[in-house]
Amino acid sequence: MKRRDFLKVISAAGGAAVAQGCSPAPSETLIPYLVAPDDIVAGEAAFVATTCRECPAGCGVLAKTVDARVIKVEGNPEHPVNRGTLCVRGQASVQSLYDPDRFRGPLLRRGDGSYQSMSWDDAEAALAAKLREARARGTGRVAWIGQLATGSFERLTREWLALVESDRRLFCETFDHEPLRRAAAMVMGRAEIPTYRFDEANFVLSFGADFLETWMSNVEFTRQYAALRRRRATDPFGCFVFASPRLSLTGLNADGWVAVRAGAEAALALSLVHAIVADGLSHESVRPHLDWVRSLVAPYAPEALTAITDVQPADVHALARQFTTAGPSLAVGGGAATRDPHAIDLEVAVLLLNAVGGNLGRTVTFGGGSALDGLATRDEILDLERALAHGNIDVLLVHHANPAYALPGGAFESALARVPFVVSLASTPDETTAQAHLILPDHHSLESWGDYAPRAGVAGMLQPAMAPILSTRASGDVLLNVARRLDAERAMALGPGDYASYVSRFWGALSPSDQAWTDALKRGGRYSNAAPVAAAMRDFTGSFPAVPLPDSRPAGSLTLIAFPSPFLYDGRQANDAWLQEIPDPVSRTVWNGWIEIHPDTARRLGLAQDDVVGVQSASGSVTTVVRLYEGVRRDVVAMPLGYGRRAPLRNAQARGARAAALLPPDGSSWRVDGVSLVRQGRRRLIVLQAETEMPPGRPPMAQVIRPSAAAVARERHLPADLYPPHAHREHRWGMAIDLNACTGCSACVAACYAENNVPVAGERACAEGREMSWIRIERYDAPRVPASGVRRFESVFLPMLCQQCDEAPCEPVCPVYATYHNPEGLNAQVYVRCIGTRFCSNNCPYKVRRFNFSRPSWPSPLELSLNPDVTVRSAGVMEKCTFCVQRIQAGKNVAAREQRPFRDGDVTPACAQTCPAQAIVFGDLNDPASRVTRLSQDRRSYHVLEELNTRPAIAYLKRVVPE
Amino acid sequence: MRAEGPQQPIDFSHRAHYVADNLDCEYCHSTARRAALAGVPALERCMGCHRFVATAHPDVAKLTRYWDRRAPIPWVQVSVVPRFVHFTHEAHVRAKVACAECHGPVEQMDRVAAAHDLTMGWCLQCHRQRRAPVDCLTCHY
């Protein structure tokens, strides 16, 4: 008897009527175009090239639009910075477009603190009136503080401010690089940020720069770093050492950790220079400067500084050898040390390191024209703060900046309260808009015209990917309109028309023809090679203190380090539900902030995992939850930035604590000494997939391989099989994931959420283990080999998704055949057949099947971001990774349309497409020439839980760890 | 022939247009051979002729009023498959399935009615006959 008849009989016997089939689906209304656009087909995706503005890296993106709305953001393959890939924050940016908490239109703050909507006409008239008053009172009474702008908007703000008789304009970023610029001025005579080439180096030494997460340009650096790792896979000593008091995600990827005392990074770097020079390891190119370098670093012998740096001289000498013998190498500063009393010392020392390593002109070059050179200095920000506090500014405009929250301490916030008229051009409420008198919400970057050039040779453009969904207005248009109201005659110098025409005129001056403008728009900008300039090191009389000692601290005192969150950055994306729900790669925490404490320190203080603690510093106090972490020094505790938001943001409000409140209010440091912790209670932190030590005796999930073994082919013994193999006549889809390249950044997770309409489970569901992500990053720490100072964590990041097993345990147990093995090797999940027994998830050894325990919902207007090519699942249905089957079907369709055979690269799932390290490769295992086939046969390849004989279609390549 | 189809905002008659001009289906439903949706023509396509043709006809007057108001016509869908089915016209046109096989003799209809219930069993019949894919993931994903 067939299964279906059996069920029919059972239900008939139970007295229930047997349905003949589904009742007809409800019919819908078909809305045609009035005038059909030439190049857009209804229901098919159109890609609009623009630029991501979530951070100053300025990656080029292609906004995927269907039926005039953006549904996903992908990297632009032509953009030199990201080359078609995109980080987790870029992938999540589509959520900020449809953020339900966005301002819906202009708002005026009434005397009692409530807000009143007004029309754009009235709002601009109100601003013009205030500006007229301010201008009448003198010069410099109007100030602008905003996100970094280049190109047309930079010029417009400058010209506009001149019109209101002011030049007070600050481009302000939470993570600036001022010490680096000052150091470059001292050492190279060029006050600019260098260009780094991680891929040209053979060895990287980072003093805390999290270049795989938030530092400068993480997508580009991740790609370069992955190339370096691939090239140096057989290097017995590894290719990356991280010197910092705390292991960030970037640090967990390193082959070695030098746990230098907080504040002593400069001393360590100088002692390294000393060791290199003393041991005769310096590069010949630095010979002309060797004498004065030697005298400069004379006081910093490793042996003399051990007590300060807490690094053994033997390790310093070994590191010096490693740094110079594997030339060219690359040293970068950064991390907590970028805001530090010794920050400039560190950056000078790092430049000297690069000099003696022979890296200048090879992996460190100048003349790159980084946009970050335009950032305001700390002194300029303090100046503005003082001017605001003294009432010298009548009108302050704030554009996509949140200094009231992001700047340490509370000085800016109190200064803001003294300003008579604060205008915010922000899109969503934040701690600074709370003090604004007038809110003129800007379009989202995906709705905007504009341009952004992260560096010379990369002039990226922005064009609207969809019409504005709310009554917002481009800030450029606001400035032009207000200027014309204020002073029509002088405003004529700004030109006619709206901001879009201002932008095209700005570009017209650069590219003379209309065709050039259209071509640039299609490519997302104009790209050219900017050759580095020759820059020579100067002999300078260093103004180092005798020894850059960290402040003397009593024994047992704790130093707090505030670090950038790899997902929330400085808090700007805290309202993004995906970024709250995807587990932080280091702490595995979701939906909350935390404080990292070493287990030994916690024991000493009488604290345990999940304890609520009050953290007190000289500048303030906050309350947060303990997360034990061995990746901090025993005298260091660490908190992520970006939590403790106070603004009315549904996903960010009152989550975690604002670490910046503990820092010195002059913004001089990301660390503060002498913090105390007091236990206040208990609260369970929701932690997903907590890191696991690989259990002894069993083959581990994430496997590592020594470089010597990586060169040797290994034998594979597959257990015998009861069943005949599946015939995959045409295609057999498979994947290869290189654990040596995966950095744990979780961009693939966000891309999957976007592509496959994966619902956000929420905090409560996550606590019950009901998160819905189809792909997750698991972190495994190999047993640590204690070495004297250069410890190895040997963390491996394993992206775990449905393995599309050939012998899937989930298939035979489904009572209704909702999951089965399809002829192309996919493990199919048919949502409409699923009745929710969850037997399949029970049987899955990888636990990659996610069940919809409740009906997923998307608060309006987030449902606009849903991908129409993927069914939206309802409650009671099992779902899992499908290898982006909608893309597979589309890819096969394109090949059929073009009447040609399917080619390798025709189909790229969302995860593989976005990975900045290109760690995930997808293709046809039946094609002997495809990349995935070659990688599956690599010596390093293995299958996870191979011994269970599930025969997965995903081959993982073992991570290489040094001897 | 099944019962009459749903009332549409304008009594557009396929028969009248076919008899008059022998228009091919794809003249209006132009994306059937290159996309998943066959598409309903933009108002501009109708006005291309009806700016001058039969302007006195009451339904053409209705059409013109929609055009003047810049309002698209809210047609009622007749050939319905549920949202969890990803049907693509392109593959079927490529396989030389005639429009009338699924939609019936539309060129003879004054008011479009569904010629067949578009149930999965009915689709599978033809798929089995023509040896088209019957794998679930072809349409359900």
C-alpha cells in the first residue's frame, strides 16, 4: 500500500473527510506598469551599482532590486576594494534601509521634549531662519559634524558653510587613525595613512589592529590576508602573530599570540626594533639610517623591558628573526593602542619596524590618498566641544554621526545641551538626535545620489537603488534648498537644480561626456591604478620619553579595554536584528553585551560565568554580564563598544552597557586602568555554539594539519556502504570550504539571512536554542600548547551548514517524504509536504536543520526585503540550507537560455559570493575541471564526522597550524 | 468550457483583439519567453493603439480614464498558482509548450476563464508525458 493511501485510510477511519487536493489558491491582483521601463523585466532582478556607507571602507555594492525594491546587497565585482565580496555589516545594511524605527519625516522638538511632524517646506524655512540669525551674529557660528565625506558632498558642505560664514566642519569617525598620521609625518615626512599590502607580505605582525573586522578596510585586508595564508600554507612557523593584551577575532586567527601588557605595545615594538638592529637582522635598505635608529632605540633592549612588557627576551628575539627572515613582512599598529598616551610612540615604532624589515615601498607604501586622512583630529573635536560648551555656536548640524554616544565620557553630550539650535540629519533616532531641536532625516544610502572615494584611484558612486520609502530628503537637497532661501544670490554659485544634478555636474567636470557618466554609474564608479609615491624615511630626533612606560599600576589592578564590535562597529548598527542574533565570533553571545574576564581572574575575584557585575572606573560605572575568556591577559578585562544604547531603537535599546562611559572623557584612550568589579547578581547570557575543545580520542569536527603533513597525500578509508550509490547523471552539486581561509567573520551568515528569508528568532527563542540561521560559524580551540610567551590558541572557525549528505540520516526518517535526495545531489526539503514531526532534525548529526516553532514575522517595512524567489515558510515547517537552489535553478536557466552547457561559476550561493576570504567554493562535482572538484581532492580535504558515513557533499580543507 | 471567469475592471476581450488583428500572445505578454512571469502589458501598450482606435467604445473610454489618471488597471488574476510554487514561463516556452495548452483557447474568450485547474497533479501529467523534470526542487523551493 502506498504511503499516501495509508494515510488516507487512517484519516477516513478516523471519520475525517479526505480532501481531494488543495483548494484553489486565492487569486491576486495583477498591477501592470503604466510605462514599462526598457531594461527591467517584472519579477526579475536588476542590479544597481552603488557604495556601502556603513563604515569608511567604502566597498562597492550591487543592490539587487526586484519590482523596484531592494532585497539584497552584494559586493560589486568591479570595485577594487572589495572585488565582489562584502562583510557582515555590509550584508546587514539592507535591514537599515527598512528599519521600522527610521524617522518618517521632518520633526521639530517642542518645549516639553515631544516631537511634532512638519512639512519639508516649514522645516527648511525654520532652518533658514535660524541660519540667518546666526550669520548676522558673526562668523563661525554655524558648525557641521558628520560622517566622512569626499567628492561632491565634501565640496557642497564646504561651499555651503562658507555661505553661512563658517568653516567649522569636522568629519568625525569613532575609529580614527590620527596617531598613525602623526607618526608618518615624523618618520616619513608625510602626514597620511599608508597603503598596506597584506598579500605581498610573508609574515604579518599586528599590535592589536583588527584588520579582519573593523580596522580601516576589513574586506580588502581579509582578501589579502587569505591570499597570504594560502601562499604560506607550508611555512612551518606560521605567518601571522598578534601582539595585544586581548585576542580579538583577528587575533584568534593568528598563529601566535604575544600577550603584551596593556599600554606596553610601544615598548614591545621598540624592543623588537632594538633586537633586529642588535642581532644584525635589519634590511640593507635601512643601512643609511641604521646609526640613528640604533641610538634612538638604545634604551629599549628586550632584556631591560621584560618587567614592563611582560614578554620574555627570548621571544622578542625569536619574533625579530621571524619578522625579518620571511621578508617582506608587514607590521601594523592599532587596536586599543590607537587611543593611548603612547599611541604615537607605537605607530612610530611600527614604522621603524617596517623600515628595518625592509617593508617600506613594498608592503607599506605612501601616496595612497586614503579618505581617512580627512578625519578630524582629537584636538579639533575637543575644540568644537569647547566652542559648543561656551555658546560660541548657534547652529550645529549633525550628519550621520553620533558623538553623544560614541565619544568616550559624557562631555560632548553636555556641550550639546548648551547649543541653542541642533539640527540632525540622521535617519534613525540616536543619542545625539535626542538633543536635536530639528530633525531633517536624510535618505538611506541606498536611496541616495552621491559619491565616496575611499582612496586615490577609487572614485565610487552612489545612485538610488529605489525610491525613498519615507518622507525623507537627501541632505544635499536640504543644503541647496536652505542656501537658496537664505541667500539666493550667493547660492547661485552652488549651481541650479537638485543634489543629483550637483553630483553629475561634479562628475561632469571629471568625465566630459554623458556616456562616461552612464558607464561610471554602471560600474559603480571610476577606477584607476594609483601608483604609490616614493617616500623616504627621515632621520628625526625622536621625542620619545626615556622609556614609554605604561602608567604604574598596583599589583592586582585591572585594566579595561574597550574594543570595536565586529558586528555593531561603534554601535551604529546596533538596531540591526541580524547583527544582534548572529553570535559574536569570539564570545558567542547574542542579543546582549558582556565583559570578558580571564577564568583565573574571575576565580580570584569570586566571579563566575553569567554573573552580573558593576564595573567602576574613575570616569563612570556600568553594569554588565561576565563572559569568561582565556584570550585576555589576567590583568585585563574587555568590553565591546556598541552596546548600552539609550535611543528608542527596538533591537538596541537597553542591551548591554556603554563601555565608552568608563573611558577618560578627553577621548585619549580606549583603555582605563584601575577598574573594579563588584558582583551584583546573576543573569544568563545567551550564548550560541559555545566554543568547544576538540574532544580527545574522537576525530574532531574542525581538523588542523601541520605544514609538514600538508605536503603529504593521505589515504582515505571510507566505510562500506549498504546502499547502492546515487546516480547523479547531470550535475552533482558540492562545496569546498577552506578552514585555512575562513576568519570567522560571519559575512556568510548575514548573506544567507538576506538571500533566503531566514527569520529572526529573537532573544527568547535563541535562549531555547531555536535560532534559525541556516549556516553558522562554529569555533573550536585545539588543545593549547603552552609556549613561553608566544602562545597558540589554534582556533579554527568552521562554517557549518547542511552537508547535503549522499547518505543523509534525515531522509529515511521523514514519514511524508518531505525530504529526499534529489538527482543533482541536493538534500531537498519540500516545505509544503512537511508536517513538522522534527524527526529529521533529530537524526541529523550536524544539527543544521531549523524548525519554525512559531510563525515568522517581519515588522513593517522589513517584509519588503524578502526575496520573492524563496518561499517564506510558516510555523510547523522545517527548513535548512538548500545550496541556494533558487540560484542553481536560475543559473541552469541562463545556460539553457544561452544554449550552452553549464559552466563552473554560473552559480554562486550567497555565502560563497560574499565571503571576503573566498573560503567557500561551490560547483559541480561531476565536472572534473571545476574548482570544487579540484579542491575536494586536495591533500588537506576531509569531511566532518566522516566516520558516520553520511558522505557529505561538502569537503572541508584543514586549517594549517604551525609546528 | 468552464464557467465564466472573474469580472475584470475593464471588459477586455481577447477574442475581439485576436479576430481584429491576429495578435500573437507575446505581443502583449512579452516576457513569457525570457522571464518567469509572462507579464501583463503596460498601459502604454494599450494606448499605443487606443489613442486612436475605437475611442468611442465605453471600455476604451474607461481605459483612457485610467491612463489620464496615471492609475494602473488592477486586473484580477485568473491563472493562479500558490506562492510556494515557482513556475517559470521561460522554460515552458523554450520547451515549445503552446500558451493554449495551459491557458486554454484564450483567443476565443470574451472574458478570460481558467481552462484548467492548475493543480500539481495536472502539471505532473504533462511533465511525465514529455519527460520534463519531476523532481520536487524543480518548482518547490
